[in-house]
Amino acid sequence: MKFNKIAIKGLIGAAVLLFVQGTLTQQSFAQTIIPVQTQNNALVLEANNEKDLSIIFFGKKLADVNEYKLVSKAYKQSDDYTGLLNSVYTPSGSRNLVEPAISVTHADGNNSLDLRYVSHKETKLSDDVSLLSVLLKDPVYNFEVTLYYKSYFKEDVVEQWSEIRHTEKGTVTLHKYASANLHLKAGSYWLNQYHGDWAREMQPEESKLTHGIKTLDSKLGTRANLFQPSVFMISLDKPAAEDEGNVLYGALEYSGNFKIDLELDYQNNLRIIAGINNYASAYTLKSGETFTTPAFLYTFSDKGKGDASRKLQRWAREHKLLDGKGSRLTLLNNWEATYFDFDEKKLAELIRDTKKLGVDMFLLDDGWFANKHPRNGDVAGLGDWQENRTKLPNGIGSLIKEADANGVKFGIWIEPEMVNPKSELYEKHPDWVLKQPGRNEYYFRNQLVLDLANPKVQDFVYGVVDGLFTKNPKLAYIKWDCNAVIYNAHSSYLKNQSHFYIEYMRGLYKVLQRIRAKYPTVPMMLCSGGGGRVDYGALQYFTEFWPSDNTDPLERIFIQWEYSYFYPAISSSNHVTDWGKQPIKFRTDVAMMGKLGFDIVVSKLPENDLKFCQEAIKNYNSVKDVIWHGDQYRLLNPRDGSIASMAYINDKKTSGVIFNYLVNSRYGESSKAPIKLKGLDPDKKYRIKEINLYPETKSTINANAVYSGDFLMNVGFNPDVNSGRTSVVLQLEEAN
Ligand code: GLA
């Protein structure tokens, strides 16, 4: 009598294998089942008697883990032919017939790879977090892959990555090296993806996937998300709605070139293969060396996009974003107020305006540096990080003193990965610059990218930041920009140019790790001309990101809306500027939906506008906790009608803020029906008052009325948005 051996990964992830007796069969086989389970979901792996490890289940988890072994038999799809269609990490060159996760040339020149299950191990890292590792080996070659699944139980999030190594005699070339390979089963698959360009970031597009491969990718090197980010959603069977439907969210935690292949195979299953883009990046792996991929991040909800987004936001705040549970500085930025045209006197005035406005910090933007080729425009000076003596004869130190005297903090803009050809840096170190020998230079915003694959350049970039902090210990904030893509990718440092894109990112992360080792908490904004670099690979070193240079509040409602599916509000830097035609109230209200900042000429504000801003900042300070740390509920999507409405509710469901806007100026458009709130306690009573009123206007909202959560969620609340009240901010509090 032989038993099936079922290795069950414990629910909350004990590092224990339970061996459970299974069914008895004549030709018995060793069926190893490995479920990766979180609070609501499961990804289940199964090794057959041939030791092929496959994905047999992905989705809302079953109540009884013993039933996963029955899943495969329930499907009567057409032949697989290879036994690899649902491979956990599809190798190529042997039996495989579809898009591989990994593809190699062995040391002896052979192109075939087969990966068989060897063992797995689970370690519990905390109450919430478990790490499963699964070892796969080629039976013929000394080549192995370890798959890692870091699961966050409460948040229903999994981070998956791979480690690739070999002990062959000589080097192995990795042609493809995905982070993750998933396999979903459904009737149909709906992809929600994003595209964009400068000032038009995060434009959503939803389509039904057809057979073949749909690829989301970037080959831009730096500013990799300019045209497309790696974040996406896959709805199963029908497009998921905000509060209904089965939806997977995916994202690569990586700031460089990425590639996500979504292959609808002939069996009508969806294969997702995500990782670094292998474009121009065959990687030569030495014997004994380990190649570690970045993590691919995913979550799944059977309750729609809203639930999935709240899980991801919570995960980011708890586990990934730097200081995700902490606080942020409100600020006044001078970019749009002065551009490159400023001096010490002007800045001193702006610092005083910072105080007058009531924000926490003054942020000095581009234009403060370089002497031989002064940074008076975007054509020169980038790379020469010395204070410009004409504009700042007394250096940054004197500005920080001025800020100190005014009781505000001081932050500064840098773009340390880049260089203008018109700079001393370029003159001194032409070999530090990425360019093709013998070809004309080609510029993006008149600049080139430095070769971060070169350790000397890493030291230089680290030195820019370290130098600023060493000279100015009171410096409170860095805005780290990255405005160019990589053209003519060539490193004069690297012997193997195929390693370039990967080594660039390794160099960047090494620098960021060094910075964080010495300055663990200083807030830094991840800026890349707006939206060009927003990803969780970078956000573990940054406290916030810059969603778009487009700060027209009407546009921002749409842009911020889409980012909010993947990133928490505390990480979204939103500035009030002069973009767009909306009044100051509208602009400020929209900027308050994340981390509030201003980039306006305070001294030129009409009296009531200034009064409004000062009051709004006070209001913001009283509601920012719920915006930063609360749950975000999308109530009315601006793409679906004339009103946008977004709510933030705290954990205890005792307070919240609701932002409402008119996004269509056609005659008579208004909030005709009440808006159903979400995330409240039906049994609690609430009061709702309007805040951020423009001076001398009265609210039409009765702040004394008391409503049950039940009423507010089932009937709703009317913010009374109309052409005379295009922007309405409501504060909700439990009524005692
Ligand atoms: C980029 C940023 C802007 C500003 C400019 C300065 O475009 O997105 O906010 O800092 O650079 O040159």
C-alpha cells in the first residue's frame, strides 16, 4: 500500500510540512502540493511524479486545503503536449512550446533547459509575512532556480522573485530570466493597462485579451515609465468593477526596463510572465554566481478593484514605501514660481512666504548650481553640483539659516544621474557619460545619462547627496529628478554591453542603499519629469513620488485616480500651481488628496486666495492623518459621469474626508443624486460638515444633521456639487 504524499504549506505559514494520507492508487505517484495562502487567496503549486512543478490554482482560496489535489482533474481542456503549459517557471529549449520564463545557453553551447522540483521550504518571517522557497533543478545540467514567494497574509499580497545559479564549467548565458510566471484559468481575461507621455501619465485602457501574447514593456532605461508603467490589472470573466469582480493587480518592483508577457494560450488559460526586459540584455552568469531578479508583486480580490487597491495601498504603507506609516512635510516649491530665474533675495522672500502660507518647508528647485556653465536654463550646468555664486553667493547654508529663522524647513532639488554636455563634469569625465563611440550624441532635454554601472559614477552620485547633507546637516528633504531616457546605450566601463541595462539599475540601487544606510529617514521625492519613474523598486528608498508635471487640477483628478489603484495617497505629491483654469479652491482641494504642496507666487495671491490657502492648510493638518493612513474608497469615477468623488476613512470608521468635483462643465451638470459612501460602520452615527470654504461663501450643507452609516452607505449623501460649487470637501466625524 502506498500513499500520496501531500506536502501542505501551513495556513499562516509554519515551516512545517504535514504529510497527509491521500487516495490509494494502483500506479501510485508522488503528488506534492504547495499552497501559497494568504487571508483570502491561494496560489497552489503541484509537482507530479515527473517532478514537473505546475500552477494548479490561483484565486480565492478553498476552505479545505485537501481539495486542491482535485483541481487539475476538474478541467477537461485540450492536450498540453508538453506538460509545461502551466509550469511554475517555464524553461525553454526542451519540451516547451510557448513563451518561456527562462531561456539559457549552457557553458557547452547547448540551449536546452528543464527544471524539475527538488524541495521547498517555508519560513515565517513575522505573524504576517512568510517566505516560501522552491528549488528547481535541471536533471542534466548543474543548473538550478530557486523561486521565492514572500506572502503577506493580512494584505493578500505576494512578492515573487527568482534566483538563478549554476556550477557548470564555464559561463552560462541567460537570454530570459523572469521574476515570475503565473497561470490563470477563467472564461475570459480583461486587461487594464496604462499608457502615457509627459503630462499625460496613467491613461487607462481596458481590453479583452485575445489569443497570443500581449506585451507591456519599457526599453527606455531610465525614466522607464514615460510611455508605460509596469502596473496592470487582469479581470477574470468580465471587467471587474470598483466593488465587484475577480481581479489581479500586478507590478514589477523595478525602475528599469521591464517586460510583462500576457499569453492567452490555446487552452484558453492566461500565462503571465513578468520580469526585467531581456531586450539587449543577455546576461553572462559565471559558475557559482547567483542572478537575483527583482520581485513581481501581485494581489487578487474577488470583491473588485477597490478592495484590491486598498490591500495594495495597505501593503505599501506597512511594508514597502519608506516611512509609509509616518508623516510628511507640506511645502512651497519655487519651480513654477521662478523657474531658473532667482537669487538669494528672491528666495529669502519665498522662504518668508512659506512661513506666511503656513506650510512646513521651502523646496528649492532646479537652477541653484553650476558656475562655469551656470544652470540658467535646461541647456547647461547639470552635473556641476556647486552653488552658483552669482545666484547664491552665500551658499545653501545661508538659505537654510533663513528658513530656520522663519521656523520652516528647507529641501532641495537634484538630478544626480544626469549631465548636460555643457558642464564641467562632462568636460572632466567624458568616460562617465553614456554614449556610443563614433556616433552623434542624441539628447533628451539637452542632457545625457551618467554611467551608473561604473562604481566611480556611483561614488559621484552618492557624493552629491552625501556632500549636501554633510555641508548642510539641517537639509530636510531631497527632490530626486530623472528627466532623460537612455539613448545610445553604451558604457565605456563595462566589458559586456549586454549587462548594461541591468548594471545601471544595480548601480542606482547601490547608491540608494548607501544613502539610506547613512540617512535612513530623510524624506525624498521620487521625481522623473512627472510619472517617469514610479515603482516599488524605487519607492522603498523614497517617501513619495511626483505623479505628473501636469498639475491642472481637472487633469490631476484623473491622473491621481489611476495612481491610487496602486499607490497610497501618502506617497502622492500633489502641488497647487497655476496650471489650468480652475480657481484656487479647486486646485487646493485636489492637491489635498495626497501629500499637499504649493508651487505658486504667494506674494501675488489676491487677499482672499491667500486667506483661503492658509485656512485650507490648517484644515489639511487636521485631516491629513486620515488621508495619509486611512482607507481610500472611490465613490464616483470621473470617467463615468460628471462628478468625481473619493473618500478616505480611518481604520476605526470614526472619521473621514470626502472630495467631490464637477468634472464636466456642460449646462446643468450637478450631483443630482446622493453619493453612496463606503467603508463606514452601518451602526455608527455620523455628522458631515463642509470644509475648505472660500472666504465669504457659505456652505449649503447642514453640519448639524446626523446620519447613520447605514443611511450614508445605502441612500448616500449629496455634496451639492454644481456649477457654483465645483469642488466640495466634506469632513465626516462620528456623532457622539
Ligand atoms: C522636472 C520636474 C519638475 C521640475 C523640473 C526642473 O520636469 O518634474 O517638477 O523639477 O524638472 O527642471
